Amino acid sequence: MSIPHDMQVIEIARPGAPEVLTPARRPVPAPGAGQILIRVAYAGINRPDVLQRQGGYAPPPGASELPGLECSGHVAAVGPGVTRWAVGDAVCALLPGGGYAEYALTPADHALPVPEGLSLAEAACLPETCFTVWSNVVMRGGLQAGERFLVHGGSSGIGTTAIQIAAALGARVWATAGSDEKCAACERLGATAINYRTQDFVEILRAEGGAELILDMVAGDYVARNLKALADEGRLVFIAFLGGPKVTLNLAPVMTRRLTITGSTLRPQSDLAKARIADELRAHVWPMVAAGKLRPVMDAEFPLTDAAAAHAHMEAGEHIGKIVLRVAG
């Protein structure tokens, strides 16, 4: 595969609104030991990209400062020691950064094959959400078949993925969303939808015996309500705090009802930890995709040069599922 000297990228000119996302040219990076270089076809857009653009989510040491945490495309070059992939392989991958570009580097063990039957656009929707959902819902949260599972933000990329994975595992799934259209999308994926503007998820879950597991990206004033919605010995897993990171918490019910509160962020974890999650996805989640039990929900596609418009679309909050950038046809 012929690799050019430089490439088009999207830079963050300065912290700010979507318009600070600026097209630029940069040299194409070369893969180091254990890395692959991907010719990017599509890049997924995620909330951490927005936070990074706003100045609130710095990339970890050694990572590209360009936004973009997932992509799909073809392997353009492999670094020393890489045996799993060959030039030309179709992959989708979790990235340490740099996805808003024509070429991106990632550890070879963080890439997965594009599932048969999925387009490259659909494949770009998988890595960030699948890594996040599986590691928090299953590896950390321990979801089992037959358990009651509640996910907030059910119509988001994370939410639509969590609903499908939990349903495939045999859990009973509830999801909150903020409109009738979004609730209908959650229902189609296998969840009982709760319109948080008109319904109380605490009352609904308590009437069912409480949730054994809740996946939350809101925090703030949802924390106390989540605890009330849990069954005894239930687990509450945080992956974001859109409602604010600081709360006042009464520990008495946590102790008397033996509740577990945990959470994680994906990007700062070690390369080895992410490789282990990738192995889990290859063994357990990719078969769900092959069986038709998990399919990415795509909302919109924008050209790479319209990254600012894509971010504005995400921040408007009306999307259902994933938003992607088209980098190469």
C-alpha cells in the first residue's frame, strides 16, 4: 500500500466551541514496535472528543493530541513484532487519539477484524462503545442472565450498544431516554423504555424488585436516585458524569443494603488492560455481531472536513446512536 508523506487531519485550534476544529496537514506517522498504521475510512465521534475539544480531557502521555478514539479502515503498515495483522486487512480499532485523520496509529492488540456483513461506516461505531460497555457492564459490573439491568441514556451510542449486549446475555433491560422517538428506538433494541421527562425510573424499577445493575453516565442528582432504584446487593457503575462529578452521599443504605459503587474511564487504562478487553470482545461480542444480536445504530455521517458540524450535531442532543466522520471512500 502506497503511503503518502503527509495527510489531512482535524486539529483543535484552541479550547472552545465546535468551530475550533480546523483542517490541517501533518506528516503521516510511522508505526513503532507493536503498532499498526491504519488508513482511516471512518472515524467515530464520542463524548470524550467533545470534552477534549472544550479543554477538559487531555490525551494521555504519548498519545496524539488530535481527537478521535476509534476508527475503521485498512492496515497500511505494521510495526516491528506485529504478526496478527497484514497490510490490507480490514480492521476497526480503539485509538489512543488521532482518529480525525487520514492515517492513525494504534497498538496492534487494540484492533479487531471488521465483522462480516458490516460496512466500514458501521464498524467504526463499534470499538469505543463495545470496549466501554463490555468492560463496565460485564467485566466490572458482572451482569448475568436473568438480572434486571438499567442503562441511562439508552438512545446514545453507549446506550444502544448496552441494550443489545445485555439483551443478548439474557438480562431484562430498561433504558431511560428523553423523547418518545428515543424511547421507541430503545424499545426496538429490546429494552423497556422510560421517558425520564414524564416517568420516574426509581418507581418503575422498585416495582420490579430493583435493578441488579445500573450503568450511569449522568451522576449528579441521579446518584441518590440510582441507589434507591437498585435491588439489595445491586451494583452501580459510572462511566461519565454529565450531571456533575460531585455529590453528597448517604452511606447508610450503601452499607445496610450491601450496594457496590464503581466506575471507570477507558482512555487512561494501560495498553495491556485494553488488549485484554479486546480479547474479551473477540471471544464474546463479535459472535453476537455475527449472529445478528448486535448491530451498530448509526444516526449521521459527516465528511472529515465537517467535523465541526458533526460535533454541533452531537451537542444538540437529538441524535440516536452513533455519529461518524467519513475520511476515505
